[in-house]
Amino acid sequence: MIEWIWKVPVAIGAGLMLYLWGAALVRNLATGHDQPADDAPVDLEDVDYHFRCVVCSTQVVMYAAPNGEIPLPPRHCAERMDLVTTLA
């Protein structure tokens, strides 16, 4: 009968700790984290690159690239796509 004298404060303490932990979790989700600052914006130039997947023949057209460079080809079907545009 005397056991409840110890169980009640332990239960109240555990409940309080769970409440504080949950409140801190919700507070962190609500505020979020600051996103790291991006580097300086890159100038994009108009391009017309056509890539084709060597496995399934899916095609991708790229209309802008940084400084007009030929970027790395995208991946599709876990393989790099082939550039099929004739370069001028």
C-alpha cells in the first residue's frame, strides 16, 4: 500500500520528461534549420543538347547550361546518357 507513494512521483516525473521532450521536438520542427547560403549565382546560356539513354532510349533535352559548357550527361537506367546533338 505504501508502494504508490513512490510510483506516483516517478510517473509524474516520467510524464513531465516526455512532455518536455515532445514540446522541444515540435519546437524544433516548427522553427526548422537555416539553409546554407548558396554560392554566387551562375550565369546560364542558351544551349540545345539532346541526350539519349543507351538502355531504354529515353531522351532528355537541355536548354540551359552554365557558361554554355557541355555538362556531365544525366543518368538514366543507372547509366550515363549519350549526347546525340551535333555540336557547333
